[in-house]
Amino acid sequence: MADDVARAVAALDDYPVTYETTPMGTTIEAVDVGNLFDAVEAAHRAVPGDRVSTFLKIDDKRGSEGPASEKVDRVEAALGRPARSEET
């Protein structure tokens, strides 16, 4: 699936969004929800095949302008360490 994911992620570069790909998905952020929808549609269409699944969860936090990475920063501050295990 790496090639398909790479195609979808590459399609995001044409839109005014920021993104981070993780092992379980890609978080996409946009100031304008219209740009978000356009970027998601482009990523979806970038994947060839007769069946493509895209899962979309929207967190529209209108009272804050900070990036999603701040959520991780706060968890790491509470933990006092990175929010990941050491590689073994």
C-alpha cells in the first residue's frame, strides 16, 4: 500500500494544507475547510484502482488557531517525555 499512500500524500502538496503521515493515517490541517475538502478529494482521486477507501474525521476547533501538533506537545509535557516508546 506504500505506493498508493505515497500518491495520495503527494497530491496534498498542491493545496494550502499542512500534513503529517503516521503509520495509522495522515493528519491534514487547513485554515479553510474548503481547502481541506479539495485536498482530501485530490488525495482520494490520486489512488488508482477500482475501489478506494478514505476515512475522514473532522475536528473543527473554532476557538483555537494552534496546530494539531500542540495536542501531542501537551501530552508529552504531562508525561515529561516523548509520547512514544524507545525502539528495541
